[in-house]
Amino acid sequence: MKLIIGNKNYSSWSLRGWLAAKQSGLHFDELTVPIMGEEWDRLKHDMGEVQPSSGKVPILWDGEAVVWDSLAIMEYLADKVGRDRFWPKDEVARAMARAMVAEMHSGYQSLRKEMPMNIRRRVQLADVSEQTQHDIVRILTLWAEARARHGSSGPYLFGTFGAADIFYAPVVTRFVTYGIGVPGFAQAYMEVIAEHEWMRAWTGAAEEEQWVIEQYELAV
């Protein structure tokens, strides 16, 4: 398999796809392409016949199968290796995890716009819009409920590392980047995510990247 991802410093969806591929336990080759660069434009052109011209990463190539969109990639991999590797075995917990992942996949537009992922950056937000504050409170509420109801078996949202952690991992980096104050349980969870070996590998690579996308550096 081959996983095509964007810049590790900025691409939250690439992080999700990459974590899903790591969680699958399957071997994959990683191809990092600077988004918004000439190499990315060439790659989009070359792939025009096998995937919609959405111009988005990540993209998973597995033989003749081409899967784009991080959620689709995770579900494709879950079908290959067994869904229990990604989703809680308990039906009630699994239902909540699916809803949380779907909400992250389609929601929180204000937070995404106001707080773009930028792992290298540290900035204290002078002001947060009401809608972004609503997004933050909603995420913290979901984290609290998942941990309280289904997290007794381990330090992750549903005890063991899985789909929900994969999809909320970029939010953890955003809260760190923009100095968002969180309650103690959330801080403990964020530290666990940050210390995960795969997250350490990703953030370390992001720190070493040379690419700079000015529009993300000028945000806030």
C-alpha cells in the first residue's frame, strides 16, 4: 500500500489517514507531497483518471483500489484487518464513537477556520469567536462523556486507542498551538495523545519540515 499525505505541519486530514494506516498494522509506503506546491499539482494531474479531482489528501493506494478521504481510508482498512482494531467492541460505546467521529469529520467549521493546524506554532489567541468557543466546549463535553462512560479500560477516549482518538488527535495539536485552556481530565488526555509513539513521530517530522504556507502562519 501507498499513502499520499500533505505537509505534516499543516495537514490535519493527512494526520488522521496516517494514524489510521498505522493502527491497521499493515505495511504501507508513505509519500509526502507539499500541498499547494508544484509537485502536488503534478500529482493531482497524474491521478486524474483514478480519483475525483478534489485535490485533497490523504489518498491510499492499495493495488487497484484508490481510497481518498480520511474516514473512507479508515473504514477501508477496518474492513481489511477487522473492525475491532478501530472501534469499541461494546455496542453502546461503538455507537457513541461512530457519532463522535462523524461529527468531527463534518463539523467544527469555525474551529477549523479560526485555528488551522500548525504544529510548529505557539500563539495565545487574543480572542475566540463565539462559534469557535461553542466548538471547543462541544468537543470537551464529548471527551468528558466518552471518558466517563467508556474510558475505564485505559487512558484514551474509549479506553484503548482507536478511531475516535485518531479523529480528534489534530484537535489536540490545535489546543496546544493556540494555548486553549482545558480542564484537568482533558489536559491528561491531551498529554496521553501527545506522548503516543506515532504522534511523537509525526510531530517530530513536522518540526523538521522546511515548507511554509504563509496563509496558515498569518492566521489569528
